Amino acid sequence: MTPSTPRHTSQADTPQEAGKRAAGEAAADWIRDGARVGLGTGSTVRYFLLALGRRVKDGLRVHGVPTSHDTATLARQLQIPLLPEDDAWTLDVAIDGADELDPHLHAIKGGGGALLREKIVAAAARTLIVLVDHTKCVPVLGTSMPLPVEVTPFGWPSTARHLQAIGGHTPTLRTRHGVVFQTDGGHYILDLPLHETHDYARLEALLNLIPGVVENGLFVNRTSTVIVGSPDGVRVTHRDESSPV
Ligand code: 5RP
């Protein structure tokens, strides 16, 4: 773990916001000239994008692959060049947030509903760097939120029943402002409270075997490096100390 202090702080920041800002800005420093970068989604990644945009303005050459329409829109505003959606990209690094992170660097993602594109982009990247503020670190996944599972609208109640059989609890269809939430890919999200389990890899694989499940928000053994931000700065943890980032 390597601590370092934040450079930009705002009087208005809550401790959580200061943590997000610190993590996002630190990550932008790690992007090398010429890198091909997966651009995650969420309020923590937003700080990364703003800082990366400043570096691009100063001459850094990068190409990004956005994981959501929101991220694509912000990246374009910041003049971060984007690769076409339908390229067979190989990326140097994906930078993304998470909703929960356990001590083994396993994560739950999908609070913002972008989990499918986030997992595709992470899988295309040599390394995945996850940015979180200190409030996201939990002893066990599922502590503060259910697991997002992206499903096809067709037959979703039937898919929900299968999820319940595996997860042990009743999933909830995600809504926003009173209407069913739809992902960028036009799918629904079922939020599944988790049974206590330590075999997240098995659960991640099992859930994806259910017909109708498009992807789930478990990111197991995928994270190479975590940057945890707090008002005091950032702490960096590598999964494998010998692996270069
Ligand atoms: C979106 C995600 C986000 O990375 C996750 O929800 C964290 O978001 P935030 O940084 O806003 O807390 O997985 O699908």
C-alpha cells in the first residue's frame, strides 16, 4: 500500500466526494502517452475523465473506449478521442469505479447500470484499475447493496425466479423515477440480495448460465490494482506486486 496526498480539494467536498476526487485524479496520472484506455462509468470515474481531459489538452495522446453513453458524452466534451464501438480493441488499461470492494479486490459493479459494457471493456484490457472512495470497502460483498444482474426484458419474471433459486433472496426489478430502468443495451436490471458466500467465482459463473441473464455485476479476480481515495489522499493496492501497471 502506497499512501499519497491529494492535490485538488474543494471546500464543498464531503469526505466521500473528496475520496472520489482523490482516486480519480490519481488514476489520470498513471495514463501513459499513446495508451488505449477503457473509460468506466460513474461519479468517481468522472473525476478521472476530467483530469484525463486536462492532460489531453496539454498534449497527452490517448484513445478511449467508453462503457456508457454518459461517459461517451463527457469524453467527447473533453475531446478525449474514442475508438469505434465495433473495433476488436485491445486496451492497455481499463479504469472504472465500483459499488463494493472486498479485501481480495473482488468487486460488485452495476450500481449505475453499465455493468455489461464495463465487463466487456475490462475483459479487453491488460489491466483493470478500480477507483473507489473509502466508503466502498466492505468485508464481504453484498454488505451495503444487492448484486445487479442484467437480464433481457423478455421473460424477466421467469429469470427472476431462477435467480432467487440460486441467490436465495427475491430480486427486485430496478426502476428509476417510477419507470423500469433500462440499460444502454435496452435490458433490465434485477437487484439480487446476496446469500453469504465466499465462492464468488462460482456464483459469477452460475448466474450467467441462467437463460435470460445477460451479465452480472460480480467482478471476481479481474482487478489488477485498486486506488482507494479518502480525504487524506489515496492508497494503492496491487493484486500481484510483481505485475506492472
Ligand atoms: C456503474 C458502475 C460504477 O462504477 C459504480 O456504480 C460506482 O459508481 P460511483 O463511482 O458513482 O459510486 O459500476 O455501472
